[in-house]
Amino acid sequence: MPNQNSPVTLVLAKQSDLDNLVAIRIEAMRESLERVGRFDPVRARERFLSGFEARNTHYIEVSGERVGFVVAKNNHNEILLDHLYVRPSAQGSGIGSVVLTQIFKVADAAVLPIKVGALKESASNRFYIRHGFQFVESSEFDNYYVRQSVPAGDTR
């Protein structure tokens, strides 16, 4: 497990990192997907490949160890938090919160809402609600949330 007192850094991924990113995604989501009977590594890979853009993808590193990754896409009128995965061995240590704080700063500076989806049975639902996301709607397998930007100087 990484040293949690070390700073969390975001490092831009490369196209050649695809297999490693997919492995992190599968590792991070396996338990939640198994719980709802939808664990399928082939489908997980295909779903990730379909929207992969290295320019929007950053590894999450702590003490030089890659403990996850995040994909945030600026879609002009919103930021889509497309993926945020932390390896199970590093979950629950505040790393995801640090990453969200960095994304919030970007969104607030641009005065853009952030949208995110979470597998219905995943603990990530509580994580996003705890960080100020509001439930918007659900689909067959996912819940969708939005966090409105907080303009500079706002004391909310």
C-alpha cells in the first residue's frame, strides 16, 4: 500500500498505457460488478476502449506508485467524470477525495458542472453523494449525478 502522507499526483497517460489502464479498471470494479452479476472482463475492456482518449486520462500516483486513474472530459458546457478508479488496496485512504478536489478546482474555475455515473450497487454512489453530487437519474445498471460549480468567492 502506498504511503498516504505522500502527495497524490496526476500523470498524463499515453495511448500505449491502454492495457494497464484496463487492468486497473477491472481490478477496481470487479467486486461491484460481481455483486450485480455483471463481471465480464471482455466487456469491461471493450467499454473502456470505446471512449478512450489518452489526453483526458491521468494516472493517480502516490509515492511513485500508480494506484488508479481518472478520466475527466471537458465537454464545453460540463465536465464529464468518465472514470475514477482506485485499486482496492488503496481505497478508503482519501486518494479519491484528493483527486475530486483537483477536478472541482478546474470545474469551479470554468464555472462548469461535473457529471458522473456510478454502478447502482457500488460504494461509489455514497462517495459521490458525500462529495456534493446530487442524484439526477438512473438507468438499468447505473445512477447518474451532477455537482454544480461553486464560483470563486462563494462560501457555500
